[in-house]
Amino acid sequence: MSKAPLVTVNPRYILRAAIEHAARIVLAGGVVAYPTETMYGLGANALNRRAVSRVFEIKGRSPDKPLIVLVRNRRQLKALVREIPPPARALMGRFWPDGLTLVMEASAEVPGEVLGGGSTIALRISGNRVVRSLLDVIRVPLTAPSANLEGRPPPLTAGEVQKQLGDRVDLILDGGRAPLVIPSTILDVRQEPATLLREGRVPTDEIRRVVDVGHISAGKPCGLVTILMVCTGNTCRSAMAGGLLKKMLSAKGISQIRVLSAGTHAVEKDPASLWAKKVAFTEEGVDISKHRARRLTSDLLGKSDLVLTMTLSQTRHIERMGRQFAQKIHLLTSFPSTGSKDLGDIEDPMGQSRRVYERVFRQIRRELERILPVLVKTPESWLP
């Protein structure tokens, strides 16, 4: 598969020529991939029916799923919505740019393809400088679905976009690695109280300080990022790693990352091994006495955003479970590098001495301390 052309853009020092090149493509009906504050997105002129249809084709997305649209400023909303409800104005003043997508009644000017067969449009202003620079030049609304094949993990790098989409897009703006995927919060503001459709970057409690939120839609909430630790039996390495990462995140006051663990060949509900429990508690005060082993399943992989394995053989095992999981799997020792580079397995201490368990625990701790800044990093703060 050939690859789409890639142009590097530094978010701090935007290269005008690169933005203008991307703008010409969008205005001519093309599709570009670009970095956002959460992941890489697919950008097309949201008022061009043919371009919007191409976004669906590129992703393999069902036409009944609407697209989020990015706008340059609030003035641009007038042509896209029938009215701007008072709650929406209050929320825009508090949370835009970034973080919050608002659902309103679409105007007749918006192509039905954007709406997924419905009558509403989901809109937001992005805080990402690359996106804002592009919108300043094109002066039309921009589509913003993730730049991945449907069912595959949202890409965090331009390289991952190339791997998934090849030459399906016309250009990729490489703005470096995006943060771990935490989508925008989606709120339907057509009526009062507003309806929360998807949890995300803006916590519900903060929204309730501005407007009344009546209830959460029955749709799947997406506010959490799920990290899955995997070893073989889920009684030693992944149990210790999961317990330790939970404590590290808690110490930073971070509750938006959920940590799970599982084993490729686990016996369901087996307790953590004796030395795993003792070493984890002695070394870091991590209590895994209530841990029970869980067997790795496709369903569990599908619900996880990042999968960290202890060995390359475990990575290969998961890849055989389904190609759709490949982009989210990393060796703990190689993350955040893309691909399955063999930078060293974390040995299995099962059946060995306490000293081996201590060595393994300390290696896991070093790796988690190394990657923790990557896991929690966003452009400004955890939930800007």
C-alpha cells in the first residue's frame, strides 16, 4: 500500500506554506489528516457533500453515524444552526475553545451526509493551533472524525495514520504525537435541561456549574481511557503492574484513566501469588490481596484504549486474536514507540524466589515511572 504525503508542522511555529497547502486540498474537495488536542482527525469541507461522503468511504464508516464539525469562531455557527439556545451561549463562553461538543438543530445549509440522516449537528471550536490555523485559511467548517478505519484505535501519530489509511487521504499534517485519546464531551443543548450524550474531556460536574444537565443518554460513556496490563496468568506481573499504576495515578489525582489487567492463559478468579502480594505491599504499599485473575478476551481488548504486555510473545498472541487490536498493543518496555520492538521482556517470576519477584517489581516500577508522563500528558493539563 502506498502512503499519503506527509508534511511536518510544528504546533508552536506554524509553517504558513504547509497550512496553505492543506487548505487548497480541503477547498478543492480533498481530505487531509491533522492533529487535534486528543488524536488525529480527518478534515474535509463540511459543506461539500462529495468531500463529506469521501470521509465516510475512507473510514469505512456507516452513513447513519453523524460527524463532529469544527468551526473557526462563533460567527460561523449562524449558517450552520437554526438557533443558538441560551444554554449553548453560556457553555461556549465557559469551555470553548476545546473540550466540549455541542449538539444543536442544523440549518438547511448543512449537507445531510454530515448529520447521519438526523437533524442535528455537533459543533466545537478546537484549541489546537494547527487546526485553528487551517480554519483561519479555509474559512469553512471542517469535519473532525478520528483518522482511523472504523473499529480500529484512533491514531496518535502521523505514522499511525499512514499505516491505517495508506494513500486514502490526500495529505497528512504531522504535528507530532497527540495525547492519549480522551474525546470531547458531547452535550445536547436543544432543550433544558441539557442531555449528556458522551462523557469526555470536560467533567459533568463542571458543566453543571454552568447549566442544568438532566440525565445521561443511554449511549456508551467515553470519558475514561482504559489501560489494560497483560501477562500470562494475571497473578504476578500484570497484577503488580496494574496495582502500582493505579496508585501512581491516584497520587496525581487522576481518575480518568481506568487500569485493568488480564492474562493470555489465566485461570479465572485465581488470586495473586503470595510473593506478588508481599513484594507489592512491601515495596510500594500496593495492596493486591483482593485481586482475582481474568482471562484475556476479544471483548476486553475492544474496550481497552491501550494494551501493555510484559513479553513480545504476549504481544504476538494478542495480534493473532484480531488485526483490529494491533495499533493499541505495546510492550511495556517499548511504549510509547510504535510497533512491537523487542526491547526486552519482563521475566515471569512465577515459582521463583522472593528476590526474583523484587527484581521484576522494580523493573515494572521503573518502566511505569518512565511512561507515566506520557500517559497523563495533554497540551495544558489533564482536562483542559
